[in-house]
Amino acid sequence: MNPTHPLPEHHKHCDDLFAQAEASFREQRPSDGRKLFGRFQAEMLAHFAAEEEVLFPQFERATGMTAGPTQMMRLEHAQMRALLAAMASAAKAGDTAGFAGNAETLLILMQQHNMKEENILYPMCDRALAGTDLAIADELRARAAAACSA
């Protein structure tokens, strides 16, 4: 099994939560929308943390690359964190238009980001970390599972 194996599945799970939260706000069910968005936000932040604290450092140690793809992913994570915070504020204030506007931007950024990770970075990580301790995959899977059950 590749070290990054759990991550694309968690992307899909987060995408599903995002769609449910967005639909709840669109259908004028703000209470459900806030709850679903809270779960989505927590899982996205846990996903970012797993990559930034587990996967990226291992990749950087194995390759010596610290100013390459992982740096770009961290910058995109920061952009998405800002959008998540803006969406949380809009959701709390009942600002469905503000929520929707930020959600549209986040969706585009997430789609592009996930494609880069799944088609470029994760395969690079899998090659660089091949034959290493599979504890990386176990740790990533555990973090995703913990976020899902929280």
C-alpha cells in the first residue's frame, strides 16, 4: 500500500460534506448547514494538519525538497483556511450570500488543489517514500478516521 493511500478517499469524504453543507444553506436549512459545515471545516483542518505534520515533512526529508510542491500546497492550505474562516463567519451570521460566495471560491480552489495533490504530489510522495515504514499511511489513516468520528 502506498503511504498516501488514505488521502484521496478523505478528499472525497470532505467533498461530500461540503456539498451537503452547501445544499443545506441553499435549501434554507441554516441549522443543518451550520452543523454540516462545522464537520466539513473540522475535517478539512485535520486533513491539512495530517499533510503538513506527517506527509510533507517525511517527503521533504526523503527528497531534500522544501521549496517545491509542499510549499505550494501549504500556501493553498492557508488560502483555504481563510475561506473556511470567512464561511464560518457568514454561516454564524446567517449571511447565506456571503457563505455561497466564499463557498464558490473554495470549491474551485479545492478542485484544483486536490487534482494537483492526487495527480502530482501524492505520486511523488509515494515514489520518494516507497519502502519506508508504512507507519506514515497508518498515521494518515488514523488522523482521517479521528476527524470523521469527531
